[in-house]
Amino acid sequence: MKICKLIICVLTLFSLAMETNGQEAYHSVFDDNLRLKYSGISIQPTIDWINKNDMTEDDICTQFVERLYLLGTKEKNGKIYHNLFVYRDRVDCGVILPEELWYMINYPRGLTDLHLGIREDDGRIYMDKEEYLTLISEGSFWHNIADDTYIPYPETEDGELVLYDFTKQKGDMYCSVEGHDPVYVAETETVVTKDNMMRKKQTLSNGYVLIEGLGCINSTGMFLYYLNPRTILSNDNVPYFDYTLMTGATINNDETLIFGQPFWDMVRAVVADGIKEIRVEDKDDKQIYLPDGRMTDTPPFGGIYIQNGRKYVR
């Protein structure tokens, strides 16, 4: 009995030591005032614009930003949801949209009319399916951003969609929809964000990176449509708004940054590589690259890739 008590005391002290060293156990940020920010640009049009105007990658800037806010709660079907508001705005920065894409300028100049409900329970993030489908249905602005023909988020018996599932481990299937490549969890690890919270990090087989309590940090679909973003193409089949990163995550009203990525450094590197690619004549490079510069063995299904200095959409 004394040995058991001793073991319990040691474990308790170890737990306290971990907390005081900035390694606290993860807790839901949905209990706080969460704010997320995404920034994005169009790679090929930006490269063309830089070359046409004899500029450098240091002259680029983000073309749009999207911000998400949690504010208050509501009850639906016996469940308590946090209200999620979305704001998106285009930044007029160098690259001019083709006329056929002018509808993309009509970003909502304010928060979404639909107060989306989102909740977290036992490592999973849920949304009401009816609300989600309404958000991306034809006639809604967000129909331009999300592919409503591909809903890869599992549905529960209660009519909810599982947007994120951080209970998945390496090798587990993350989602599978007939007619599309299945998505697996390729890697899992633990990261400590700037608020000293330990959070699970998942890297999926399609290259998307998810952080517990924050969401996807590198999809053009951002937080809500990270698995089913709609590819935006001009009449010339040129992708627009095809590079996006979560550039900031804050909690509480003091805007204390708990997570961020060096958007400008990464974008400048990608654009610089693109400039070099199109300036090299007769280059024969069979290697396949994703828009953010990562190499891959096979082209992503329903996505954008670069090969031999040219961009393609599969």
C-alpha cells in the first residue's frame, strides 16, 4: 500500500513539474476567445506579374485574408455550440483578377450571416451538417470556395459532420469517399504552441497539416473546407488563390499570438523558385511539386501540381 501511495505521489509531482515547465496538457481552446487568420496568394499570376514588371519576390504581398472568430454559444438539437463567424476580404495587390473571376472580389464585407455552430468533444470537432451544407450551397458566396460535391467529413448518427478527428493515429484512414483517393494519417507528433499547450499535430497523406485546437494550417480550404476546397481557375486554366497558410492564431482579447507561420518567407521562396523555373530554357524536370514547393511522388487528386516548370490541375 505504501508503495502504491509513493508511486501516486511521484506521478503527481511529475505532472506538476511538466506543467510548470510549460508542458501543460492540452485543453480545448473553444473555451476561450479564439481568433484565426489565413493569408493567401495566387502563385503563377504573381510570378507572371513580377516578371512582366521587372520586380522581385520581395515586392509581393498577400492577395486576401480570412479571419475566423468564436463569439458566444447557442443550443441546437440538445447540443451546445460555439458561434463561429467568418470574415474574408480581398487585398488589391499587384495581380489583377481576370474579368471572369471578378465575382471573387465580392467577398462578404463583414461576418457571415449564418452563425455557424461548432463544438469539440473528446478530440473531435463537430459541425451541424445542415448548417454546413447551407453554407456551401449554390447561391452562397462560400459555394465558390468549397466543393459541395465532395463532402469527405464523416457524418454521425446525430446529423453532425466530424470536421477534425485528432484521435486518429499514424496509419489510420482519415477519410474515404468513393471516386476520390482515400486520405490517411501519415505522421503524428506533439507540438507546444506559444501558450505552453501541448497539441497533437497530424500530417495527412495529401500534405495537409492539422494542429489540435487550431485546425488545418496549410490548405486553400482553410479551416472549414480544408479537405474539399474548390479549385479557382481562369478561362486560361490558370489557378488563382492557390497558396494559403494560417498566419496567426490568438486567444483572448489581448491578441496574444499562440501560433503563426512565416508566410512571407515561404511565399517568397516558392515564387522565387517559380521565377527560376520559367527562366530556365529546355529544363526537363519530371519531379512533381506541390504549390508550396514540397515534392511528391504522384499528382494530388483534384489538386494543383507543378512538373517540368508548368502548373497542372488534375
